[in-house]
Amino acid sequence: MKPADELELAEMIRAAKGPLRIVGGGTRRIGQMAGGEVLETGGLSGISLYEPGALTLVAGAGTTLAEVEAALAEGGQRLPFEVPDLRGLLGRAGVSTIGGVAAANASGPRRIQAGACRDSLIGVRFVDGAGSIIKNGGRVMKNVTGYDLVKLMAGSYGSLGVMSEVAFKVLPRPEAETSLTRDGLTPAEAVTVMSRALGSPFEVTGAAYVAGQVRLRIEGMAGSVAYRLGALTKMLGGGWAVAEAAQSSALWVEVRDVAAFVGQPGAVWRISVKPSAMPQVLGIMADAQTVCDWGGGLIWARVADTGDAQAAALRGYLAQIGGHATLVRASAAVFEQVPAFHPAPTAIAALATGLRAKFDPRSILNPGVME
């Protein structure tokens, strides 16, 4: 099924006799999707409003990310949250859609400065599991009232409703970009350096730790970037190399897309913790290849795709220190015994169950996707 507009989408959901598998571009699915009739959102496409002066873009959920980014580039703007392209990591084909980006709350290295996808999402239209059309938020940044269903839909993976339209706050593209890199740092040293940089007044927009190398990024007007780069280097001490323009951008595409794992065997974890806990997490996963983003708060880990892929040890440790781990890639045998998403605490699980019962009373929208 591929509805051409929102009304047809609502009719299809109302008429559904069983589970529906919601598909945008098919690039961000995690875990083993339950069966069901496929409902594609690609027909709900097109940019309906783009006002560069108001920093606002509205598009159908099936609009390709490439189309959105091209329109914004022409206007000298961009999405603030640096959307990851995980097709290589996950072994997916397809074309990413803006609705899929919102449904997955897909956010890259710039999250530490600009916030996550949900923080730039200012309005949404969706159809719930009963076939009702719901609108929340608005088309301008100050037009958000009532319950904040916008934030609820972001990251729900289509389990609460099928988005038909999304509205985003956008930002100007920076004039210049420069990165600092330093090799040979231990995880503890890296966290200390990244924390100092992120706590400084120099507006760092990227802080990552890859294969012993710390990477720090500064963006903005050329004169401002040059000043802040010098001040940050002076504050952190010597030993830093400088990467500018395209060379700097390439460093962050590698981090954003977890390029080090592409084409490599193994199960892959996406781990969220307090940045200060990064060295300890890397310590218990000594055999893993890792890429650390968000100043140490996001850890990608590639482990052997056998047994439980270290799920018991990892999630057991996170239960003690706080944090969660999502199994984003693994064999079918591993997924049969390990849920992709981190088991929620009892109170949160009860809340999630209640929300799904409210928005999808027949349990037909991507059943099991968040389990």
C-alpha cells in the first residue's frame, strides 16, 4: 500500500484487518521487524512550505532527505542536527525520507550543540492506529500549544502513528569549518579534553574519540572560527593538528556514519551514557572496536556476532551506572535472544504501553518494533 495523500493514508489504516509494517525509505529499520502488510509513505512527498527568512521548512513525510537538503542548500541553510547516513552500517539500500529521520530521531555529531532531531521538529501531522488525523505543533517556531506530541512522535519508530507531514526549524550554513585532532590519548584523557572543550565558551560543534584520536570541531563566520580555534588550542595545550574545510568535513562524515564499521563483520551496539562513564564502558568491552561521539556520551561498539553479543554484561553494567544500549545490527540468531531496544524500567514500560494503547488501540502499527 502506498497512499497518495493524508486522507488515503487514514482510510487505509482504518480499513486494515491486521498489522501494518510502516516503511519510509527502508534505511533506518533496527532489529527484526514483525510481519504485516507493508504501508509505504513515499507517496506523501513534496516540500509544501520553505521560508528561509522564518527559518522554517514543511514537507510531506515521504519527501526524500536529499530533496530537503538540496532545497536548504540553495537557500544557504541546513537541518541543524546533522542527519546520519547509516545505510552502509546497516547494510540497507533505499533512500532516506524526512519522515523516517523524524521517526528515528536521527541525530549526528552536531547534537551536542544544536540538539537532537526532536529539538528542531516544530510540527507534525500523523494518522493514529484508529485512522484519525492528528495535528500538533505548527509551521512557525512560536506556534506550539497543548500536549507536545511532536516530541512524542520523534523516536517512536511508527509505533504510535504514521507521520504524513513534518515541520522543522532550520539554520544558516556556516561560512567556515575547522577541526582540531590529537592522537594517542587514552579514553580517560579523551573525556577530560572533550569535557574541557565542550565546557569552554568557544562553541564546539563536534567532539569525538576514534581509534585513540580526539576530534573537535568549530563552525561559523571565518573570523570567529579563526579566533575561537586559536583560543581553544591555547586553552588545551600543544600537540593538535588542524583540518580545514573539506578535510574537516570528511572527519565528521566518518563519525556521523560510523564509517569504520562499514563492511566489517560483527554485531553493532549504540550505547548512550554520561560522557564521564565512557572509559568504564570501553573497559568492559575491551575486545570491541569503538567510535565515540557526543563528547563520550554516544558509543558505537562492534563486537563478535555470536551468543548474546555481550548483551548481558553490557546491559547489566548500564543498569548500575545509568544509560541504555540498542542493538542496531546483528544476525537473526542473536536478535532471537536479544531485544534490539534496551528493556525499559517497569514504570516507563507501563507508560509506553499506555501510550500505545491510546494511539494504536488495535496494535497494528509496527507491532513489536520497540521491543
